[in-house]
Amino acid sequence: MLKNVVTILLVLCLLLFPLTGCQQQGREENKGTETPADDSGKAADSTKEVVELEILTWWAAGERNAGEAIIEEFDKSRDDIIVHATFTPYEEYASKLNTLMAASSPPDVFYLNEYLCNEWGEKGVAADLKPFMDKNNIDPYKIFVESAIFSTGDSIWAISSSLATIFMYYNKGLFEANGIEPPPRDAEKPYTWDEFVEVAKKLTVDINGKRPGEPGF
């Protein structure tokens, strides 16, 4: 059973940018805005121990849809684990999380601002994910960019589910010299990833004057 718990914690950690806090058993289900994953049919096998995990997130609409889909898919794959997700608006999130921590009833998996990840881990608030990863032969450095992994020493406290580029600078003269339109300034009409890659290829030249796709590049 422990291996199963470790596996689900890791899956959720890698997909949902959590920190795992103090693990608990027998917690009352939090109502309010909580959205439990579909557990239909799980009560059929009364002989199997069922583990319930609580996730606290600040997901916005689009993120929530994606997160719920991930939880639903995982829920369908297991009959021994039930995942309950509570969605809290970002402006209320810190207060709710701190209240749960103060009451000694923290969620099993939770979101946390990046500047607090290592601090909370070093204070013992969050579990070290490294032993779980080692036991399941997971090397996060082969899966994620280093900046997405929050760690101190050999301990890993959190994995970021996504990275965002807040500012991007570009060389206007370089675009003009290559006859390429500057990046769109309208946030509602950004580059697609394919467009971004194509523009990057056109602007990339190695020390031998070769471009991506040319022999010897």
C-alpha cells in the first residue's frame, strides 16, 4: 500500500506543482468549493484499503479544467485511491493554506509560491520528494529543466508544473535586417509556438554562417 501512496504522490507532484505536507489519515472531507474526483465503483471492493488524498490549488478556469481532467484520468486508473481537489481563488489562497497549517490539518498536496518552496521544505512543512523519486527510479533532472526543480542539497521540495516568461526582449534591428515582422505587441494575438520556432530558425546563424536545417549546422 505504501508503494501505491508513494506513486500517486509522485504523479501528482510531477503534474500539479505541489509540495507534499504532513500526510494524514482519517481527515474529514472538506466541502465548500471542493471538487472530488469521480469515485464511482470504488466502494465495490470493501476488502481493499482506500487512500484519500486532498489537493489544495489556486487554479484559474483554464488550469482547473486541465487539472480536473488529469485527476479524472488518474482516478479511472486506480480503485484504491480517491483524490479530492479544493479550488481556492488566488487572493484567498495564502490565508486558507496558513489556516489549515495552523490547525494541523494541511492538505496532502498543495500549490505554493516559488519563493517559499525551499523555505517551507527546510522547515519541515513539506516532505522531501527525493526518497520517493529514488524508490520509483525517477530522475527529475532528466524530465524537467533545472529551474523547475526546487531543492536544497539532496532534498527536492517541489516540481513546477509550468514556467512562464514574464518579459521577452528582441533585437529590432536583427528582425529588420532579415525582413521579418517584429513580434506582435497585442497580447491577444501572440505568436503560436510554431511561429515562434520558425522565426527563431530564420534569425539563427552559427559561426560558419549556416542556418538550422542546412548541412553542417
